[in-house]
Amino acid sequence: VSANGLLNKYLYITSGAATTAKATTTIDVSSATVGNVKTGITRIRLTADDGSTEVDFVADSGTAYNGSAAANKFNIGSVTTTAHLSEGIAKGINNNANFSATPTDGSSTTITVTVANVTTTSNNTNYLVDDPTAASGIEVGNFSGGIPNQITAGKVLIRVTGFIVNDDL
């Protein structure tokens, strides 16, 4: 094989039998306008670990932000601050077995969301669906860190950048 035939070729050697990895994203509510988060309209759409199932978490003003969230909802009742909004969103997401969110106590306006067992080649896309007349200002990132885009243990990268003949061959 000529040196040019080796251009941009990589060999990854790993240890273990990992075929999945957790992917994470952040939801930032620090710039959110609390009054623009609308019950039944504002929704956070996260993609589950299979890469195709989209799960909507819809704002619900029927229950206080610090109460127990119903399935696929996040509570916005009694929300007056972005910390309250953060708590309601995190608790709602934690109520779905596909995802986990931290912190759930409103101590940060940035929520880290994890989806486990990502086996797809893509790191899944997430969305915010909002009231077109009054944007909430919630920022929802895409998942990253899933297989095969990140290997976190036992890795060695060997990159061949040219061809040489050793004296002992």
C-alpha cells in the first residue's frame, strides 16, 4: 500500500466490550422569560436512546413546579423564577425512564440531561417547541457522547502517516 493509500485511515484499539455509551446535553433556562412558558404549548422534545423515538415533555401549569410531575410533562405551576422553572423541567424529565436530569432542586439554571445506552451512529437531536408569538428563551442542546463518537476507556489511536521499512525486515 502506498503512503497516499493510507491518508486519513485510522485504527482504533479498545479494551472491553462496550457497545453503548451515555450521551448528554444541557438545557439552559438562565435567559428564559418565565411568563412566556405556556401550558400545553411549550414542549421540550428529547430523542430516546434508539435514535428515533421522540419524547415530548409538555409544560403543565396544573401542578406546582416542585410537585410530582405527570408522565411526559414538566410542571410550571407557581413558577416565578428561572430556578423554579429549572426544577420543574428536571423533575419532569426524571419521571421518564429513558432520561435522567440533574440537578432536580433548582440549584442551577443549567440542567444536564443524560440518555443511557446510545448505540446509534448519531448523537440525537433535541428540540424546543415554543409559542411563536412569545418565545420562552429556553435553550435545548443536542445529545453528544454516544457510540461511536466517543470511546472513554482503554483507547489507543495508531495513525499511520507514511510508509517506512524498518532495518530488521
